[in-house]
Amino acid sequence: MLRIVSGRNVSAVINYGLLLLLAVSCILPLVYVLALSLSSSSAASAGLIKLWPVDFTLKAYDFILAKPAFSRSIVVSLERVALGTAINMLLTLVTAYPLSKEARSFKSRTWYAWFFVFTILFNGGLIPWYMTIQMTGINDTIWALVLPGAVPVFNVILLLNFYRKLPKELEESAFIDGASHWRTLLAIYVPLSLPAMATVALFTIVHHWNSWFDGLILMNRQEHYPLSTYIQTIMTQINLTTLNEQQMKELADVSDRTAKAAQFFLAMLPILLVYPFLQKYFITGIVMGSVKE
């Protein structure tokens, strides 16, 4: 008995040690970026920063926040997240609900389900995708960033599997009381599926906030770039031609590395702030939504 308990303790220590090592490996890059953004230009150029700021200063953040292009890109990203999340969640809900029914209740359910799965396995390619968006006339608008991916099929599958695990008696009772499908969805399914919905919302928010490629090819003007696209365009160098005289003076105290680090950290900050509020639902939503009965 003692050997079994001892073996379990050793296994637990090894597992926790590996998880701690994995967590540290994920956190250290964030700590380094933060330390770099809070360090002086000379310290960054000399490579003196490790995990703690050297010659602490906020000049990099003052320089970045004073740039109109950076502020505009944040507004575009916030608008994209708000519109994209609302559209994605609405369409995911109304798509997952009928697909969660059994074949005897919804005869075409299997055909529609495979239709959506097919879009995960195969797609038309980048050029047809771009031409389709261009022909709709929404290029260089916020709608080009939110409408092409309005129905995230992976999220639909996650949510419909969660719905299928809910007791059928609840739905039957609602129908006996005269509730419609809309009333059943909003009054029963939505409140009971908060873990899955929180997980889907987190996936959607992260996708819209981090996506940069679609903004690069669908936006014709830089002032319409979302934050991730804007940061991607300045990764190689800072465009000195866009800086005014005051910013040129500030650039003497701000290196290219500290400026980029400040932008990277500000871009990560919203997701870091949102995740703790949704984390308690995340594991439950993933596990229950990924199991098919």
C-alpha cells in the first residue's frame, strides 16, 4: 500500500513539474517583451535586458501611443472584435441548434452536417476567396474582415455536441408548454450552455484580435488596418517618413526594439485581461463540447 501511495506521489510530482516547466516556458517570453519595452534605448541596443527592465522608462509607450496610426489600428481591431464576435456567436447559435437534433426530428440534419464538415476539409483556395470578397464590393471596409468567416464551423461542431448532451426532457417540457424553437433556444439551451458559449466566444475574440493576413490583403489603405496587421507591417523597420519632428526627437530616446516590444505587449494585453474571466468555463466547454454521444 505504501509503495502504491509513494508511486502516485512521485507521478504527481513529475506531472506538476512538467506542467510548471511548460507554464514558465510560456510566461518567460511575455516577461522578456515587457522588460524590453520598459528599458532604455541604450540598454536594449547593448543587449543588457534579461527578465528585468534596465534603466526603467516609459518613453517607448509614450512614443507608440502618440502615433495616430497605432491608435487607429486599435479602434479598427475593437470594432472588428465587437462586430465579428456578435455575428459569429449569433450564427453559431442558430446553426448549432438545429444540427444538434436527431435525424427523426430533422430529416436533413445529416446532409447539412456533412455540408459544414466538408468546408473544413476542402476550400476553394486563396484566389477564389479573394475574388468572391472583391465582387461583393466590401473590400477596404470592416465587413471584409467579419463577414467571410461569419460561420466558424469548428465552433458550430463544438456547440452542437454540447447541445446534444443536454437532457431531452427539458426541450420536450418546453414544447408541451407551448414554447417555440426560438423560445426553447433562448430560455433553455443558451443559459445551460454558458461553458461552451464562453469557450466559443474566447476562440472568436482571439481569432479576430490576432488575425492579420486578411487585413493585409483586403484593406487598401493603412488607416483601415487592424492592430495585428499594422504591427506585422512595422516588424521589419519603422517608417521614418511618417514621423513628425517631435516624434523624430523622441525616437532618439526610443530604439526600434523597445518600440516594437511596447506595441507587441499592448497588442497582447486585451487578450490577457479577457482570458481570466472566461478561463473557468474553458476546460468544461472544451471537454463537454468535444465528446459525441
